[in-house]
Amino acid sequence: MADFTKAIELNPKFGEAYISRGLLQAVLSDFQGALEDFNQAILLSKDPDPKMNLLWNGTPVEDYESLGMYRRIADNLLEGVEENDQNSRTAGIHKYRGDIRLQLKDTEGALQDYNEAIKLAPKQADAYVARGDYYTQMQQAEKAKADYNKAITIYSESIENPTIKASLFIHYSDRAEVYSKIKNYQAAIADYTQVIDIGGPNLFLSYESRAVIYQQIKDYEAAIKDFSKAIAIQPEFIRIYGRRAIVYLEMKNYEAALTDLSKIIELGKNSQETEEFVVVFAYLQRGKLYQQAKNYQGAIEDFSSLIKLQPNSPESVEVYGRRGLSYAQLKNYPAAIEDFSSLIKLQPKNHQGYTYRCRVYIELKDYNQAMKDCNQAVAIAPNNPEVYFARAGVHSGLKNYSAAIKDADKIIEIAPDFPVGYWVRGAMYFAQNNPSKALSDYELALSKNHKFAPAISSIAYVKYEQGDKQKAIELWQKALTIQDDLTGTKLALAVALYQEGQPEKALSLAKEAIKIDERFKDINHLQDNLWGKQLIQDTKPLLNKVK
């Protein structure tokens, strides 16, 4: 930047310096500064200084050295433009200025510049591509397609009649990119294959580009193969690991994804030039995988690293919620409340912070604070079933089952095909000693999702109270086959097995459940979870054995 500014100070008519500085300012997101430089470059192009030797192919000349122009932003500002073609040079500047105006949301000015660029140099494909991108953004699909097709025609002519054989690499790459814009993915793949066969510079980027197309058409195996070839050529190029990790995630190959995400984090620690957003992505995705695998401490560490890197990024906002949920799973409720409070501070109009914090207060039996948070969540998101589910939990904790039923009714009203509302209402009817209504709602829940394990388990609770222990055992086993993390169900099954004369199996299962959550050793906790009187009575001798 300093060199370009010095060049302009030494010769204010040096248009190339304004263009180069404008490009650099655009890279640095100083779009207003870039716009001013391109404006000046266009003015100079109308009355060029014949003494200024403007080369557009990156060749170093004496004028550059004398003006301190030791670094160029682009090796090729206008590929294929004749050295003395002033119209083409000016067209290129209009194209760049159009890009900047589009960034500044001056859509009318951007279109004017793209039109002027095409008028001055109708054989320059990049102006048509830029205008096609503009029309795409403006949701004018037919105009965008026409411009992309025009660019393809120009690139095709260059490929058929190349003035320099090496330029084929560039033309195939450019045409492939445009083919992908119009979703002609097979043509894009064919062009990237030509680029790879030619074997031009930065071949790893061509493999990466073709892999991205394979990913878009869901040919994941081919995508992985190309990303892997790119990595073999350039093993330190961190972005490609991120792209390959995304494909592994789409394939549900979580172990391979975890390996790539860990590699990104390792490379990020050892490089000063790492793209930070890729490392942020890696911490976020690896944290999610750890959370999914119930490695909550690992998730917390990754989420904490992300927050440290970018404390105010959109990802960090999401991560406060995710880290808080991990803390809650580890029963570190103060840390969870702190994270959810941070989420509320960052997004006061988002119900999730209040909803999550409400659930923690329920666990702490602080129903007053829980109700405040849940009411706030309902006020923010009155059409979201999640907030009523949380508030029903508060009402249940307060033994206000009628109020909980009203919230369950609201869930059903908002999401009638969602099994949770029926299940919650059934649980409240069971708490009110109304087993017939409870069973009816549990069956309704299963009609919405026949694999909804909580409803299957809840039917078993009713059956046990009705004396049908064998049916209860069968249902609890079925529920755990579908969802093996239902701690209360594990203990209930253990109790039933113990009563049916299978003490060894019962004790093993009971110990497993209590190891997961020690609160299930407390009869009061079982009552809070709406266990029936007979089941609680039968649990006492088993708990005595476990102790």
C-alpha cells in the first residue's frame, strides 16, 4: 500500500498505481477508498499520459522500479489485451469499479460500469461474467444466463484459437467457472479435467475446483479423491482440509472429518498465514462432533478456543449456546448459566438463551428464575414450540399440571405433527392419575413418529402401574434399542428385571444408570420425574443393593 501511494505522489498521472492501490483496498474491504482510486484511474484513462508505460501483463519495466512498484496485486489485470488497446484498459477499470460499486450496494452504478466495460471491449469475457453475477444478485435469471453464455462463447473462441498455448489453462479454468454458475456441472468438470491434463501452474487448485463441482452433484467419492490429490500436491494448504471435512460430514464419515478438522487446527497453530475463518470453522465443527459423541469436555475446549480467536463473531454467538449445553451435560450449572447469559446479552431478541437458561434453572429447582426466563422466551417467540416445552417443564416442577397441559396444547396447536406435544400432555395426565388419557396421548405421539422412544418408555410406566410388568419390560427394552441414553428408562427396566427374578442383570443396569446420573439414587428425583407409586416402591430394594 505504501509503495502504491508513493508512486502516486511521485507521479499523480500514473493510472496503473491507482488501479493497483484500488485492488489492494478492495482486498482489505476499504471499498470507498477503492472506488475513489478507480474513479481517478478512469479519469486518467480518458487523457492518458503518453510518457507512462502502462503494461498489463505483469512485466517489470524501468518505470515501475523508479516509482517503487516492486509488488503487484495481480499478475494479469486484463488477460489477452493488446498493450496499446486503451479501450480495453479502460473497460477493465470500469469492470473493477462496477465490482466495488456492487459491494457498496450502488447497484445502478455497478450496472452502468459493467455496461460501459462491455461497450468498450465487447470481446472481454470477464465483464459479461461480472454483469451475469450482478443479474443473479438482482434475481434476473434469464439475463444472467445470457451473459454467462456470452462469456462461454468468448472463452470457447479463445480455446479454439489460442494465441499462446499456455493461455489454454486460463481459458479452460475461466469457462469451467462460468459453466458452474449456470449449473452445467458436467461441462465444468470436463473443462477442469482439460486444465488438469494440460498440467498448468497451481494444479492443486484445479483439483480443488473440480472436487467442489463433484460435491455439488453429490459424487462424494470423486470429490474426496480430488481433494486428496490437491492435498498431496500442497499438504500445507489448509482450506482444502476444510472442504474435504465438509464432504466427510455430508457422508456421515465423522471419524475422517474429525481427522481433517484436527489437521486444520494443527496447521493453524504452526502458521502465521493461516486463514483464520478456516480454523474457526474447524473448532466449531470439531466441537459439534465431540458434543455428538458426548465428549463434552472436548467440545468445551474447542468452543473456548473459537471464542478466544473471535469473541464477537457470529460463530462465537452460536458457540456460547453450544458450550453452555455442554457445561449443563457435565452438571456445571454455574458455567452453563454464565454462557447462556452471554448469549442473551449478545442476542437479546433470540429466545434460545432464555430457553436454555430456563432448563438449567429447572435442574436447580429454581422455578422462580426458570419461569421468568421461559415467559421471556414465550414473549420473544410465541410461535415456537420449544419455548412452551420448556415452560411446561417449569409448571411440572411446580406440580401445576393443568398449566403444563395448556402449554402442551399450545405445542400441539403450533406443531400438530410433532410428537412432543402429545407426549408432554400424556405425562401430565399420568401425573394427574389419569392413565387412560395418558395412554391415548402417548399413542398419538407414536402415530406421529413410531420410533419416538420417550413415548414408548412412558407407555411402559403406565403398564407397570397397571401390573403388566412383562409388557413394561418389553417396551423399555424397545425404547432403549432406539435411544440408549434414556437414563430413567434404564433404571426403570432394572427395577422391573429385579422384580422378575433377574438380579444380576438388574444390578448391572442400575449401576450403569446411576453412573450416568447419580440423582436417580434419590427417590425424590424419581418423584420429580413422575414415576408411579408402585415403581417407586419397587425401586427401593434395588437401590439398597446398589448402595
